[in-house]
Amino acid sequence: MLTSGEKASDIVHKKLLASGGTAVIPLQRGEPCTIMLVDKECAITSDKLNGFRYGLSVFDVIVELLQHSPQGKARKGNSRGPEDKVGRGRCTADTVVGAIAIHYFEKKIGESCFDPVFVLAAVLEWAGIAKNERGFVQLI
């Protein structure tokens, strides 16, 4: 749970450092996922992210969306369908995947993006910041 002035990125960083920089966490359906600090402990990657690395600030982007969403809850969204481009379909700014695309990657409306939410939402739950629900992420 976040307290006033705390950043999600700092919580995830501290928890990973306490785990030696690597942890095995459960995904939403219980499948194991290995996460690790990389890039001089400034980013995270996973065995499920096809080599993609995310700066820890991605967690602050997600939490900011949740803090401005009703009941601290937002749809995960999707970027895999033919209509699911940034700002369209299930990849709008009010979804977690859309917020990451727009505010983290600075993608433009209509562009394609990778959908990392299944891992990043699991990290937020592991860190005690948000609940990784089916189709939604909600602040604890």
C-alpha cells in the first residue's frame, strides 16, 4: 500500500533489492514469472517480456492512472487486436496499457505498442501496491 509521498517505483526497487535483484512472482492465473532489476538497477525485465526492459518509472505511470480512476481501479486494456491501437479500441488513455503507451513510451494516437500489463500488474500486486484482478488493476 502506498503512503503519502511514496512512489511505486521506489517500493518495487526496494523489494527487488531485498530479494537480491531477482524474484519469482505469480502472474494473475498463478503461472510463475521471474522478474529482475537490470540497467544498473534502474529498470525491470522478466522472462515473459521478450527482452523488453521497463524503467521503474512505468510503475509510477500506472499508479497515477489508478489514483485518478474511480475507486482506484482501471481496466488493463489490450493492444493486440487490429482495432486496439494507441488511443483506440481497448488501448485508450483510461486503460493501463494505454497509459503506458501514451505516458511512458510517448506513443501517438494510432500507433502500435507492446502490452506488458500482465507482468507489470503482477509486480504491483507482489509489491503490495495494487490488486491484479481479471481485466482490472486496483490500488490496495
